[in-house]
Amino acid sequence: MILPILYIMDTAERGRGVFTTESIPEGTTIEIAPVIVLDEVDRSVVDTTLLHDYIFEWGEDERKAAVALGYVSIYNHSVEANCRYDMDYEQRTIQIQTKRAIAADEELCINYNGDGITDKPVWFEAK
């Protein structure tokens, strides 16, 4: 499920991103996406490719990875993200929900480290 008001557009500095054509209230689920779960062996292969930048660590021990379908892998990172993501390991889905009200044409961002973690650099910031 992806709200029909979401769209993908190029950004000036971060490649493509997810935006909205309409305002969205706080606490709105804007996407529920199925994932393809990669075991440790498949993850080690994907980690050597460009897809590494688009997968999510998966499972309680984070040894697996997930390829999210829908728009989930296109949301850009911000430590002050306006959206959050939640993983459902049993249903094999990732859900995106707004953390605050979103204005029309605003970019929707998630914190790649997880909600509330602001002091850990992500892989592309550590380079």
C-alpha cells in the first residue's frame, strides 16, 4: 500500500527522494511495503554491490537484510526525519508513518539508524 499522493522526484543533492502532493497529518501510515528477506550468504553478496545502499538490516540480530519493495528504499536519510519506519519481521513488511504534519511538496525522510538515533553516522557520512 502506497498512498496515491506520494511521488518520486530528483533532489538537488541526494538523488531521488519521496515527496507528497498534499499535506499529510501526523501519525498517518503512508506506505506498507513487502520485503524480500536475504539470508546471511545473500546479504554478503549484496553488500559488495550498489544495492548495499538500499537494503535494510533485518532480524533481531541484524545479520540478514531486506530489500524493500514500493518506495521504501527511495526515502532519503535525515537525523531529524519527518517519518519513521517500523519493521514487521513476521509479516515481512516495512511500514512508513509520519512523525509530524507534512506540507504539500515536502520531501519525506526517515532516519536510517532508526527513530531517535541522532549520534551515529550512516555509512555514506562515515566515508
